[in-house]
Amino acid sequence: MLYNNLIEILEVIALGSLYFLVATLSIVIPELTRDTYHYLSHSRKCKFLRKLHGNHHQIIKPRAKDFSNLDLEKYISSQWQNDIPENFVMLVISFLFPTLVFVLFNL
């Protein structure tokens, strides 16, 4: 009797640990995806992303404090060319990872 209860407790702990790991990685993996995407946007290996990201930096300067003189049309174009694809990639990875884990472990 005690043996069965101990096994059930260990199973609950293992399942809770797995859920915690999936939750943690569901936060870490999209952040790593975003950082990798940003790195590729700055690297010379991915010219397509670099061009789109360059447009983003022409509009939003890293050290700029005053955004009052932004050209709204260029800003919107920059959002469509850089930020939305980047967020889409993060979203896809964010959904794929936990889905894959739950399918593989039959949770």
C-alpha cells in the first residue's frame, strides 16, 4: 500500500517537473528565437533579413530619444518589414515547442 502511494507521489512530482520545464522553455525558446533572428538580421550571411532590418534602423535609431519627427508611413512600413515577420517567427516557434512536447510525451 505504501509502495503504491510512493509511486503515485513520484509520478506527480515527475509530471509537475515536466510541466515546469515546458513552461520555462516556452519562455526561453522564443527569446532565443528572437535573439537569433536579430543576430541574423545584423549578419552578412542573411542579406534579405539584413536589408529589411536596415530599414527598421533607418526609422528607429538605437540612441534616439525623440520620436516626434518620425515619418509615419516609413514607420508602418518598417513594422511590416521587420517587426511583424520577427514576431511571427517567435509565435510559430512558441506554439511548436509545447505542442511537440505534449505530442511526444502523450500529455
